[in-house]
Amino acid sequence: MTPTQYLQQADPKLALIIEKVGILEDDHSPHESYFLVLSRIIVGQQLSVAVARTIWSRVSEFFGDVFTPEAILRTPVEDLRKLGLSGQKSNYLLSLATHISEGTMQIDKFDELSDEEIGREILAVKGLGPWSVHMFLMFTMKRPDILPVGDLGIREAFKRIFELEERPNAAQMELLSQIWRPHRTLAMRYLWRSLDNEPKA
């Protein structure tokens, strides 16, 4: 039984969404550098997709093939700001690079760590919060059972599918989503698609 078939059998309401959205294919593409992905999340926060893409393009062009924590740490904040990064985001990027360089973030061992362990290491970095953790686990590490309780789109989708009067809180979402375990990541993708608003890390 495929994960989608499991969800269809587990939840008739979600099955209707799956029928409407269509079967989502698994993404088997190789993952990008974890440092690169987390850096891009920092750069893109609170920006429109177009602006985030423009600034990230400048960052990529500036560093070229040597986008590493060491390269970031060698770059003056003034140079980062010339690329379009705010002072705050420049410091967040430096914080990420420092955690990796000093070994307090075991980014090379992420594949061996649990979701919770990865989350704790990412949350220790200034500028990366729970939503960033969830997007990273779902779309980069492709962990199968992630519930992004802070995502407004998902909260709205929960409200609709469960016919609630208000958007649920984290505890309610955790309880309601048990029916989809251990494939909540895929269930979330179907919920996003039902709103036509699936993000990417």
C-alpha cells in the first residue's frame, strides 16, 4: 500500500481532497547542501517570493561555488548588506555559519538524527524558528511525519476539512492529525494543494 492509498483509506475526507488534487508524486531529487537550504530560508524570510529570489541570486553570484560557513564568516557584514541583506539577516547568517563552524550544529550528522534532535539544533540559531524547522524537515530532509502547526495555510486547511469554527491551535492539530500518522508530511502537502498554496523550503 502506498502512503497515498493509506491516507485515502484512513480518512474519507482527505480522500476527497486527494481525488480533487490528484496523486502527488514523490520527490526523489537529491537534496541540496543543508547549509545552503537553511541560509536560503534565512534570506527569504518575510519577503515576497520575487524579492527573495533576487537577493538570493545576488548572494549565489557573490559566493559562487564556495558558499560555505567559512566563506560567510570571512565576509564583512557590510558586504553582505550590499547584496540586499538587512543587518539582522546578515547576523542570522553569521550565527548559522558560526554554529556549524564551531560544531554546535552537527549538520553533517543530520541524516542520523531524529526530527526532534535536528529541530533543537536549528532552533539554537538566531533567526530560525519552528516554521523553518518544519519546512526543512519536510521538503529538504523529506521526513515523512511532520506537522507544521504554525503554518497559517495548514491551520486554515484543518479548519475546513474538520469543519471547525476557528483555526485550531497546536494541541488540537496534533490530536486531529493522528489519523494520518505516519504519513502526515504527505497529508500536509495535499492540504496545501487544496488551498493551492504549497510552499518549498
